[in-house]
Amino acid sequence: MVNLVKDFMNKDIRFLIVAFDGLRPDMVDDDLMPNLSAFCRRGSHCTDNRAVFPTETRVNQSSLVTGCHPGRHGMVANKFMEAAAGGFLNTADFMALRAADDKLGGILSAPSLGELLHDAGGELAVVGCGTPGGNRILHHRAEAFGNLNISLHGLDQSTTPGAGQALIEALRPVPEAELPNKGRVDWVVDAYMDVVAPERDPAVAILWFSDPDTPYHYRGIESPEAAEAIRHTDAAFGRLLRWRDDSGRSDSLQIIALSDHGHVATHGEPMDLTSKFSDAGFDMAANTLISGTFGALYARDRREQARLVAWLQSQTWCGPIFARDMDGLPPGTLPLSAAHCDHPRSGDIVFVLARDAAAPHGGLLGRCLHDNPEIPVGCGLHGGLSPFEVSCVLAFSGSLFAEGVSISAPTGIIDVLPTVLHGLGIDGPDMDGRILHEAMGGDAPAFERQRIGAETANGYQQSLSYDEVNGGRYLAHAGREGGSPLP
């Protein structure tokens, strides 16, 4: 890491990051989201913004606050194996994540926004109604630094219960969760406007909305509940924009609106992958499987890895396959590094279930096979490498940013941190993301689409496309070539 500036240099600039969990960019229009739609037109709008793979929330939250891909920050999935933390880790579980933090001296293996701001004399404040584990990831060192990080799931699920209690007493009790989560989204916004900004004045604040992700998951991406959630989060965002003007913060407060991934519709019943592997003769006590709409397999040795890969390639429901180099890659696979997830915590095999671009309800495109029993059939899911999951929202507004600019060069959630640090005048560490100078009136960078592939003698073929910008790579999509239509 480079030496950090030990004084918060630009004391006149503040950043507010507003996250709409799971929001598909093709649902941002003047009908559903008039406030966010106008915000994108009037500010600097990144029209080809990308999530990192896996396209899951805690993975992308980690990339937001580190500016790095999973291969560097170590949050390789929402659920993964970490031997040093006791084995299986579900990062939505606040208590399990806190225990892992204690054992590992920090769950992230890259410096995070809260740490970098603290070293420079600033504060990161987090208020969110997403998962408690996700809130903790956004600023896992908040308690040690005397910062604010409150999860609306409860003070016992908050990184800083004392600061959270003071916030509740200054505002009002947290409402019960609902679907859509309108009361809690409003509480998050009110907490920032009425207490956090005027009393704490953090250098950066993150407000994390659970919607529309939760209605997408449990009612469907084109459901009335999803539309209601989207309209309500947009209205809450509009209140923030008006407050910025009314409170005299138009010059100082820079607002970033983003989403962490997209969504597709689940197709068919959960696949029960563990049974499929067992029925094929694999010892699933020796080979650990973590499955969803993509899977991670921790193989017992190189030979077993090759057997598992060969069997997966023979299954029509399996899409792209990435593998750890265990003295050579199994034929037909791409290396974990190609998807930026080459980390000791990653599975020895990471595979994505099949997808297509069909519109199940005649509207939004994208379907996936899955092994997620908790998600109703036909409802929303994410995690894979279809363009409908990779594509996400990113737009900037404020005195540092250009007005009325549409940025077509690929960008990513990894670019938010370096851009924020640049705006604050803070020198940061080496990161995978880049400063988005084009959002600040600079020249647009050149970029080039690249494609890599792999195949086997028995006919399995796959490819991964990405765009290269200033030496950085933004994943576009990956899939199996010539795969069968979803059943």
C-alpha cells in the first residue's frame, strides 16, 4: 500500500452513496423512477456499468468499498469455505461474520473505504436495511474507529450498537420490515438527513436500500410488489435530492446512485445438485458443494477435480466452468483468474448454471436454472454472468462531476472507491478499479472487447467476453457455446 495522507485533505467535499440493491438498469425510466432517471440525465451517467462476478450482493459490496475484484478482497461469494474461520461461512449471518472477522483480523483481504478514510482523518457512516452481514462488510471496522454502522435488523445485528441506539433515540424507533420495505427505506433516508449529516457530518455515507432486491426475489422482477418498491425507493431518493438543495449542500455534497447487480427470473424447480452429484457416484462428503444459481466445488485433489469437471461438461444444465490451476487446468475450463475470483477461498471449480435471454412474461429478458429452494419458482435471482445480471446502475452528481454526460465506456462498481478517494484528495492503495475522470469532464478512454474460450474434444465449448480499459478488465458475459435451450 502506498503511504496515505494523514489529514483529511478536502474538508469541503462530502460523498453520499445511495444503493438500490439489485436494481436492473432497464427499469430506470421516467415512469417507474422519474427522480433517478432525471438524476442520470442531468449528471454523469455510466450507461455500461458492470458488477463483479459472482454477481451477488456481499461480493459487490466488498468491491464497492475496496475497489478490487474478489480475487483480491476475498469475498468470493455470499457463502464460501474459510478453514481459518471454522469452515463454511454464510456472510449474511452477522454473528458468524463478526466471529470470522475476529479470527482472521478482518474478513476482507484488501484495505476498505472505512479504513482509508480513518487513516486520512475522515469518517464512513453506514445506514442500511439490507442483510446485517452486508451492512457489516460495508464498514467492518466502524466500532474500532468510533464510526456509525447500523443495520435496521436490530442493534444486536449492528456493528456499532451504541451509535445505533443514539441514532434511534434522536430519530424514532425502527419500523417493522415489510415487503416492499417502504417504512425502513424511509427511515434510512430520514436518519441521514435529520441526524447523520447534520450531527456527524461524515466524509462518506452509504445508504443501502434492501429494495427492489427483496421483492424481486420473493414476488418476481415484474411483479406489482417490485414496481411498488421501485417507485417508493425512487421517491425516497427524490427527497434526498431536494434536501441537498434545500440544506445548502449543492456545492459540497456529491451523490452517487448505484446498484450492485441485476436480476433474472428463475426457471423450473430447484435442481438439488447435491443429489445429482451423489447419483453420479461422487463422494460429496469429500467434495464440498455450495450451490445456488452458480456453484462452488471444493475438490479433494487434482484427479477428483478433473472427474468433476468432465461430468459437469456432459450435463446440458451446466454453463461456463472456471477452475483452480492444480498443476494444470482441466481441459475445457477457464482459469479462476479469468473471472477475477482466483482466491484461496474460491472453489476449486466454479460453475454457472445455464441461462438464456428469453422473456418469461413477455417483458424483461433473462432466465436461469437454479438450486435455491428458498426462492419461489419464477422469481428473481442473480449470481451468474449473463448481461442481465452483470449490468447495473451507476451515476454521479455534484460540483466535482460533469453535467448531462452519458459515459459509454465500460465502468464498474470497482471504480467507485478510487473516484471517491480522488474527489476527497486522498491517495489510496493499489486497486483494480480506476478513477472515472470522464465523469469529471475528462476525455473518455478507449476500450476494446476481448473474448477468450476453451473447449474439449468431446464438444464442450465456452467463452468469456470482457472489455479492456486502461489495462483493467470489465467482465461482460460468459456462456456455453451451442448449449441446449432451457427445458
